[in-house]
Amino acid sequence: MVNVTINGMNVSVPKGSTILQAAQRVGIHIPTLCYHPDQSIKANCRVCVCEVEGNRLLQAACSAPVFEGMVVRTNTPKVLEARKTIVELILANHPQDCLNCIRNGVCELQTLAEELIIRDNPFELMIRGYEKDTSTPSLFRDPDKCVLCRRCIEACSVVQSVNALGIEGRGNNAMVVPTLGKDLIDSPCVMCGQCIHACPVGAIGEIENIEQFLAAVADPETIVVTQIAPAVRVAIAEEIGMATGELPMDVFVNGLRQIGFDYVLHTNFTADLTILEEGNELLKRVKEGGTLPMFTSCSPGWINFCETFYPDLLDHLSTCKSPQQMFGALVKTYWAEKMNINPAKIFSVSIMPCVAKKFEADRPEMRDSGYKDVDIVLTTREIGRLFRQSGIDFSKLPPSNFDSWMGAYTGAAVIFGASGGVMEAALRTVYEVVTGNTLEDVNFTATRGFDGIKEATVDLNGLEVKVAIAHSLSNARKLMDQVRAGESPYHFIEVMACPGGCIGGGGQPITKRNQKRVERIEAIYLEDEGLPIRKSHENPEVKVLYDEFLHEPLGHKSHELLHTHYHDKKKKYL
Amino acid sequence: MDYQGIIAKYKDVPGGIIEAYHAVQKELSYLPEEVIVEAAKIFNMPVAEAYGVATFYSYLSVEPRGKNIIRICESAPCHIAGAAEVIAALERELGIIMGETTSDGKFTLEYTECVGQCQSTPVITINGKPYAGVSPAQIAAILAEYR
């Protein structure tokens, strides 16, 4: 341990700690900008400078290691002046349009300006004049707002191993750009949106579909129907001033009615359906010697990743559409028929923790209902904005139930939101289908947790099924390289593009820390445990769907509406 | 041009991508996109990173440039000695402004930092060859060597 004095307070910290870590121990807040708790130390913004006795120059608290007897001062006039100047210089290149910015209220630079009492910036405002990049349906880039912290680059390269972003130029002319300085759509970007969480400001954000939603609600002829992804409920609470997981589902449902949805249904319904289709697909592949290991196909960032980096392995992907797209195909066919509603009048909106879902909904093959299966996708953040816009007080809102025929769900669907959840849900069903026995304990805990790669072996009446789970694409890449080398020991691999699974998706409330993702995962399993039915094949409405419409898993109708195929993206630059 | 062959020569040199870029640029005057993509492959790095290297160094260019690169020192000693007048003469003579390339693809005008010839300023370099103590009146004659 090393003894350090910070602002006159003594603290003992492990050797190798930084000033920033030591200060956190004694409750001293040092402002930061390029610092990210789950990334490497960059020390390029210099906002966290402090005075260290014996040093003429100010030291960056995020990178300076402590030493025995170190005396640090974090708020001397010299320090405060330096920090202020640094932020003023950053602001001198930063468009002053906070009022119109997607990150208004959740911006680290805005917070810094407030903390450092920035008033009359002595430096002339010089906007760099880059063009906004809106080439993808999921994400925009607004380089003029970039503060060059490079956190997005690390999210894209280290966490996701996608490497769509890099630095162009040097010094004053440096800028974060997609590969070869082209538009994002031409880069290997998989649209996972992890860069949005990494960005401290509004230089990268989701393409919003709020106006299309409001227009649909305003049209009395249009029937606005929604589906909610499993990971949304636990996180939406964070958008409306509640703790993670605190908003009850039925109150959330009423909130959605308040902002104009005519019918509130659940993606969980098609998550359960996915398990039946995908579980049976796995068994078929195992029995008939199909391509193994089979990969899950729920995560559109992951699908984009496969189509970009592993086009030779597309046969391994389950042909099941994601729950969002299964829902989209059914709501304008099965549900419309059952409700006696003209599908042409349905405006299908999905609420997702994801920005890649916006791209997925726009895929040309996702029109099996005869219409665009999912008209628009709103992220958890966009729904948060709509709730705030409508001024809903959730503490006083009475509960309301989901609407019928595609609103019922089980605990198995709920856990789709966490890494390992699809696997666990599949095992709950596959076990019972194969063995014919009732599963005493439905909890497959080996599939849970935040480890990058998890594995398990399940005994199905003598058939040993080996499974693996990866979240974050850098972890998926390890499993993929194994498959490509012909050395994969697994039958079934679940991949979620985002850290922690969908709860850490690119459309979720802005989350810097993985710790927040862990909290959301806990809330997901809590919800699962509280539900009376926890196995997908016991979902009563899914049973009705098979009885009346689909007839059997992997049947003719299923293939028409619920399954898809994948394409090599033929990206020129990786 | 066999840029693959040129790049591959530096495959096992530590930091060899920089030398490979210089070698290609010597032939082409700049680094076309396909060179960066190929270098990324050979040096086993993402294209985004290979592009970062190509745009980091001022002596490397990803924009097409002329056959002859004329650089004018923009450091203080040359500035005081009248670099601005030399620039004006170059721009007039070539019909382009700083940073541009002549339409026949023969000349490009660029700035450079100090090239260490401060004993006799202002200084320009053409394809790396320094011309010290240059006056606007000499420009036409110097350019004639390269026309």
C-alpha cells in the first residue's frame, strides 16, 4: 500500500493506483472527460490535472501513478484555472447548440462546463465545419461536436473488434473518421451503437424516428401497435428518474398507451416463439447432421458482424428471424386476421434497446407480411424522451395489461435481454422436448454472468450438448475463429453483440459503466423468477398461434414468415 | 504498378508500414486507397489503422499529387526572409495556390517545417532537394529544370 495526502486528507491505496483512484477513495471528485472506467487510460484531454508537490507541471490524475508520501492538491487556484482554460479551448471548437443536441442533459462536456463555471469564453468560437454523416439508418456522426477523446475508437476496436473508426490526420487537424475517411455505411460498422455509449458528447447518436411515430399517432386512420423488447423495461426506469428495474411492467404498458399506442403487445411473445423454432432447428441439425455449431440470430449487430467478417460461416446462423422481425411478420398477418384489422392500416413500432434493429427493420427481406413488417424502431432512449415530453408521472399511473394474442410471455422470454438468456431459455425447452421429463430446476446458472465467454455441457438423455455464449463482438470473434479453424467443440453458440447482452444495447439509456449493465442483468433474472410460467413452450398464446396458424415449428408457414437468410456484405475495407 | 510487391518487401521490418508507404509514394507521389487497403492486409491491421498512419505524417499524402513536390519552409527564419514573396512567385508561375497540383500533374505546392538550412533563407525543396536563399526572381529558372 502507498500513503498519499490529497487536499490534506491521508489515504492508503494499492501500489500502481492513479491519483484519480486515490481521490475517489476519499470522496474527492476530479472532473474528467476522456477517462472511461472500463477502457484504457488515454490522458489526452488533460481536464483532470492536479498539483503534485515537487512537480512544476500539473499532472493528469487519470494517468499519474501515486507514490509513497505523494502530496496532491486537486482544487488550487492554479488547477482550477488550468481546467477552465482546457475546457474553454475544447468549447471553442464545439458547436454551441446544446439546446438542439440529442445529448442535451446527458452530456459530459455540458456537465464539465457547469462544474467549472464557464461563462464568458475568451476564445473565439471556431467550428471545424465537418459534414454530418447520416448514411446509416441506425447511427449518425456529427464530427464538429467531437472532442477527440477516442473512446468511440476503443469501443469499436477493442470491445467490438470491428475497427470501423480511426483517427485521420494529426494535431489540430485530427478527426475521428470511419475507415478511409468515408461514410459510416462504407466502413465495416455493424451498427451496434456501442460508440454512442462511449461518446461523452453528441458526436455520435441514434437516428431518431420520433417524428414518424408522432405522425402515425396523429392520424386517426392508423392503428399504432407496439412490441417491447425484453431488455427495455429494466432500463427505461433510468430514463424517468427511477432506479434500474423499478418500473413495473403493467405501469410501463399504461405509459405507452398514454403516449398514443393503440395496442401494446410484447416482443417477449415472439421471443418464446423463437425458442420453439430455434430449439427445433437445433435438434434437427443435431439429428440430421446439419451445420454445427449453430449460432443464435437475434442480435442484428451480430448478424451484421457475421455478414461482414465471416461470410463463409453464414450457414451456421440459425435461419430464425429475430423476435422483432418474427413479431413484425405476424402482427400484419396472424394478429391482423385475429383482430379483424386491415393490415395496411397497422403501423408497427418496436421498442428496442438497440440501434442495429433500425437497420434490421429496413432490410429488404423483412417484408414477408406483404408490407414493411416493422415500420419503425424506437430505442429505449427515444421512448424515455416521449415519456418526458408527455409529462407522465409514473408514480401515479395505474397499471394496465398487455393486449391479447401477442402479449403473453414467459420468464424464458424475459431473460433474452441478458447475455446467456437465449441459451438458457432454449435449454429449458429443448431439455423437456428431448427428454420428455419436466425440468425440476429451470435455472441454468452456468449460462449467466458477465464473463466474456461462458460454456456449459448439458446432458439430454445421453446426448451431450456443448454450448457456448459470447457477448461483445471481440469475444464472438474468438469463437468464430475457432469455428473457421474447424476446432469448435460446440453444438450451439449464443452471441449478443453488446456487452452484457441487450441490456447493454446501443439504444439503452447512456451507460458508461459495465457495473450498470450488471445491475440491469440482476433486474432481468428477478423478473424471470417472479413469473408463473418460465418455459417458452408453455406460453398459452404461443400454443394458440401454433394450433390455429403455424401448425408446427419449422412448418410451411413458419418458413414463410419466421425464417430468413443472410448475405455476404462484401465490404471492401475491413 | 506492383505496389503489392513494394509493400511486401517491408513485411517483417518493425514499423515497416511507414517505409512501405514511402517506397510506394516514391513511385506514385501519393498513397491511393488500394495501397492503404493492401498495406493493412500485409501488415495485418485494420484498414482504419493503416489509414491513420497514412494521414498522420505530413510527408505522406492520401491525395493525388504532382510528379514534383515543391515545399516551402513556413518556419520563422524563412518567414522573416520573405517566404511570402517566394510563395507568391511560385503560385503565379504555376497558376495554382498552396496545397494544389497543376492540371498537367507536374507540380504540387506544399508547406514544410524547417529543413535545417537556416544559414541561407528562404528555403524551398523540390523532391527533397533544398534550394537555399531563394528569391522570387530565381523561381522561373529553378522550375525550368523540372518542366
